Amino acid sequence: MKKGRVFSGARPTGRQHIGNYLGAIQNYVALQEEYECVYCVVDLHALTTLTDTDKLRANTEEMALDWLAAGMDPQKSIIFVQSHVPQVTELHTILSMVTPMGWLTRLPTFKEKIRIQPDNVNYGLLGYPVLMAADITLYKADSVPVGEDQAPHLEFTREIVRRFNFHFGPVLVEPQMKLTPFPRVMGLDGVNKMSKSLDNHIELASSPEEIERRVMTMVTDPQRRYRTDPGRPEVCNVFAFHGFFSPKEVEAIESECKGALVGCVDCKRALARNLAQSLAPFREKRAEMARDPDLVWEILRDGAARASLIAQETIAEVKQKVGLP
Ligand code: SF4
């Protein structure tokens, strides 16, 4: 039976952190077994903010290295860089002709972006969802993994597809949502989502020493002031991480914490140890791959060549349907 095709993309943010892994990469790896996956580093999307563009290449390389070392497999999936397949910009232009301005200006995400960068409200920001629709439809993806909060974005793509197909005939595939329960991974502060910009993260490629240094700064149960106070694991971010990385010990930690039988410092040390152990195979594979800097670009170039075959077919069908000579 023919496998379904999944598309997903992520902006090149450089080295990935644990939140990226638990919230996306882990799922990317699992999907490869069931689907034909198309995974894209969306570098054109990154241009909308016009910051750090001099780091685009390095950030792309670092992110791709992390993806590959974490198990995203170029033998199973197409892994490539968005701008290496230029048909996406053609499709973006054509889809923009069927996208009413009002749809774009009304989007809460656009309003939020204006708030964040009021001095650079460019067309790219407004057209961002159209480029996203081009990404998904160019590769004829029939499913897109989304968390509940991203569902409206995909619905927007589906609306563009329906409008395009209504005008020109059924060419584009209307992607289905693959609702995925992504865990919400909090940062070291325990208050905000893990994020590099807030510097509350742990990179996947961190050394065991760096992991320990970062884990020791984690916020615990704020009411537990003394070692003899019973703790509340249910409100403690360290405990949440034990849930991800200490599956065999988590029950014991819960009862020891509640019974004041373990101190927070020792509890964090145990987490740092388990985290470093879990990430050891990743670190080794990454270090090995990083020794040959051309390797990652070869993989990305090969991915782009395979993605181009699908893209060329789609764009030819689209042009023919819209009547471009
Ligand atoms: Fe959190 Fe561990 Fe301290 Fe309990 S003992 S409050 S789980 S860090």
C-alpha cells in the first residue's frame, strides 16, 4: 500500500534544544516508519525578520546536524532546505493570487508579528501563511503534524487549497491535520516555554558538564524551602523532566520528594546524570558527523534533488491549470 506523505518544516534556529526534541524532532523520527516524510529547513521564512541573516548558513547546518544525529534518516525521508527548491516561490506567487488580503490581515499571528517588529512590517510577514501553503502543497503532502495551537495555520492552507481548486480544478492536495499531542516543555525557569531567546534551554549537544551546570539552575517547587519540607513533584519542573528522562526512577523520586527523603540538589544531580546518559548516543553521532562538514550539505543537496522531482511535477500541473503558457 502506498504510504501517505507528511510535510513539516522548521526555521533554521541553529543548535536544537530539549524542547525542540520532545516537541518536534522525536515525532519527526517516529513518523518516518509510517509515512513518506518531507522535512524542510524553511530558510526563506527566516528572512521575514531580517535579523541574523549572516548566520542562516551556520544555523541551517547546525540544525540539520542535530536532526540527523537525532535519527531523522535521509534514507527514509527527504530532508532539504526550502530555498534549494525555487519552485516554492513560484507557487507562493500563484497562490497569493487566490488569497484575499482580508484573510491575511485578520490573522492573529500577523497582528502579533506587527507587535513584535513594528519597524519592519514587510510583505513577507503578511504573505508568510501563503508561503507556508506553498511549502505544503508543492510536495503534495496529505498530512501535516500539528499541535492544537497550530491547527488554525493548517486550516488556512486548506482554505487556500479549496479556493485554488474551486477556481482552477482539483490540482492541489488538501492536507489533513495530523493532530499530535506535543508535550509542553518548560524552560529552566519553569515559567516560560523552553526557548533559546529566553536562554532557559539545554542544547541537545551540550556536554555532561554543561547539562549539569544548567540543570542545577532549574527552578523547583517554590514552597519547598528546607530539605525537611515535603515537596510537591506535581508543580516541580525538575520532576517533569524526570518524567521524560528518568522513566525507571520517576516513581521512587515522586515518593521520596513527597516524603522529604531526597533533597532538590541530589534530585537535580540525578536528572543531569540521566539526561547526559540519554543524550550520549546523540552526542557521539553528532560529533562524528561534524568531523566531515561537507556531509550534511551533501545530504541536504540530495534531499533537494529528490524534493525537486515532486516540485517540478506540481508546478507544471499548476501552471497548466491556471493557463500560464
Ligand atoms: Fe522537585 Fe526533586 Fe525537589 Fe521534589 S526533590 S521538589 S521533584 S527537585
